[in-house]
Amino acid sequence: MPQLTLPDMRFHASFLAAVKEFTDVGGMDPKSLLAQEIEEYGDSWRDPAVFAAYVAGLLAARERPRREGWVPATTLWYVEGDTFLGRISIRHRLTPFLLERGGHIGYDIRPGARRRGHATAMLREALPLCRGLGIVRVLITCDTTNVASRKVIEAGGGEFEDERGGKLRYWIRTGL
């Protein structure tokens, strides 16, 4: 059964296969974190030392941001056995930009694992973790054209607030 877990080296091969799926399918938002990371790391992720440093950076971002101007974030991978299915990032607080367009949560499911309920399950599992971080309501946004993501957010309890700059904005109570 799939579960959320901390990033780990044991998923290296499967993570690389997932990145290949993402790049082969194309159509990623060039501003998305995944697209930026693929641009930054590219084939260098194949090197176990580079991948280990990447994993260490994800784990360290829970305490401090990885990049200048970013907020602390918890990144979890959704896996089944040793197979990487996707990831979810929980931003611990919102900057003005995140409040407008990015939200507390971002997620990706590898193309070969989509349309199986993984994103919905991953979001539901992440909400108690948000509550543990003291986040009473999480903001999640998606592009107005991203019907699949909209359905995931709504299935997770998202209450529509408005549309801003091509993004739909939803709030989900974490139970606090």
C-alpha cells in the first residue's frame, strides 16, 4: 500500500525513472518546482553523490529554506515499496507570493501513476502533518485549466475562495 515517507536514497532509481516520465510527457509549468529542479539537476541526479546532496537538501529544508527567499518546507515522497509515485511539499508559512499564487501545498504524481487516486490519498495523509505544524487552514492553488488537480483539492475538502492570475484558490481546514 502506498505511503508518505521522507526522501531517501533507496528511491534513487525509481526517482530517476519518474523524472524521465515527466520530461518525456512534457507540458510541465516551467515555473513549477519540479521543472526548476529538473532544469537545475538534469542528468547530474544520476550521480549518487549529487542525488544524496539533493535528498539532504530536501530534509534540511524542514528547518531552513533551501534557497534564498524561500520558506521552510517539508517534502515527502509517496512510495509503494521502492517505487517513487510522487511527492508533496508542505510550506510551513506563506509569503505574499505564496498567499497569492502558490499556497501551502504543492504536489506531483509521476505520469505513469496518475488517475489512480494517489494525489487524493497523498493530500489526505498530509493534512494531519499540516495540523502538527500549527497550520489551521492550508491554501492550495491550481491552474484554472488543471481539472485533475481541482478535483483532488475538492475531494480533499477544498473550499473555493476565488481565482487570481489564472490560479484557483482553495482552503482546507486541518482540524485544529
